[in-house]
Amino acid sequence: MEEFMTAAILVIGIAFRMATPFLFASLGEMFSQRSGVFNLGVEGIMMMGAFSAFYVVLRWESVLLGVLLALLVGAIMGLLMAITSVTFRAAQGIAGIGFYMLGWGLSGALFRLLVGGVTTIPSMPIQRIPLLSDIPFIGTVFFHHNIFVYVAYLLVPVAWWVLFKTRWGLKVRSVGHTPEAADSLGISVARIRYQCVILGSMMAGLAGAFLSVGHSYIFADAMTAGRGFIAVALVYFARWSPWRVLMGAFLFSMAYSFQLYIQVLGIDFPYEFALIIPYLTVIIVLALSFGRVWSPAALGKPFVRE
């Protein structure tokens, strides 16, 4: 029984932490899609955010500056994505793939040019929540992490409040559902979409920063391991709801945690099959979550003012 509890604490604790990049990226993508823009470049933006934060911490040993640069890089890539998909009305799926390839290739090239090889950076300190971290089982799982993790979970209710309780959130939802009606009321469809795409890309950059400076403390090619695409799929699974994003992020991170635990235990099980567990989970969950999907009506559709 004691061994089972130890294993459960380990798996759930890792899952709670590993939900962080999914939460950052998916909440940001949710705002982008709510405004009507589908951004498949999340994975590439995460890679650029991961390298930017890593390089700053490596050279200047400042996590705060690293995070700020990751946010800035995400904002720049989001601006370029918005120009491409909103102003020039390019096909959003193709544009997103282009930005994914740009971020993936540029981050790797900069890493080899400026760093050269695998290099570690100092780990971030664990922030224990007073009293709560001393609770058996619960304290170890939920209140024994670095600041990235707490911020990610706090952003869930913040995102819900912004989306459903503010005038700006109402504008976002109206632009994503009926942009023509929003435009007739004097709402700038292009401005709202620019804001949401840039916000979503900044969140993706923050997700990448967590992976390099808040989790692995290194940078490597393919370190995002498809998490950006899972984050996009997670928005569909969550029906564009922040609370369902939280549920889905924890589900997928449990799959990641479980496959890591299988490999650590040394179970006689091909590790290649363990590696596909998270991606297989995504496919199964999306396949089973069929039915009426309340997607934004204008998602993926460029707006042309008549």
C-alpha cells in the first residue's frame, strides 16, 4: 500500500507540473480561436520561447528577463501571424504550419550558433506554500512547485473571467462568432483578432520558457515534443472553455507522467510504445468526444468588410 501511495504521488505530482505548458499554450490558443483565428504555429512559437528564455538565463542568469524575452518573441511572432492571416487573409492552417517550421528551424539554428552544444542552467527554486505544503499527499502534489506552475493554474479562472465577464471578452466572442454583426456595432474585427493572436502567441512563448528554464533546464531540438499541436487539439476537446482546458491539460499530462513512470520503473515494456501513450490519448479522446461542437462560427474564416 505504501509503495502504491508513493507511486501515485510521483505520477500525479509530475502530471500536475507537466500540465503547465498545456495550460499556457491552450489558454492562449483558446483566445485566438475565440476571435476566429486558427494558429497552428504554436509549436514553433514554443520552441522560440524556449530558446529565448534559455539563452538569457544562460548568459545573464535572470529568469525574469528570460521570461520577458520569451513573451516578446511570442508577441513578435504573433504579430507576424496576425499580419499574414488577418491583414493579408492567407489560409490560416498553411500560415500556421509556416510559422511552426520557422520557429522550429530558427530556434535550432540560433542554439547551434550561439550555444553550440548541450548546456545546463541553474534550476529554479521550489516555492512551498506555507502550511498547505505540509498536508500529507496533497501538499506534495499541489503545493511543492516553482512559480511557473502556480501562475499557469491561476490563469484558468483569470481567463474565464476575462472571456465571460468583461466587455473585451464579449467583443472577442462576438468577433469569433458573427464578425459582421460586431463590425456593424463599431467593433474593429481586425484589432480584436490582432490582440488575441498576439496574446495567444505570448502564452505559447511562455509555455516554451517553462520547458527550458522551469522544467528541464536545458535546450534541445524537439524539446517541445509535439506539445504545441496537443495544445491546439486540447482547445477543441475543451470546447473553447477555460475550465475544460484545465481538465484536458491534466488528462494529457497524466498520460505523459505515466509513460515516464513506466520507463523509470524499468518494466519489460518497449519504451517506444510508452512514448506514444500521450499522443494515442489525444487521438482517443478527440475521437470519443464527438457530437455537437460549439466552435466559433467564424473560426478560420477571414473577415472582408463589405
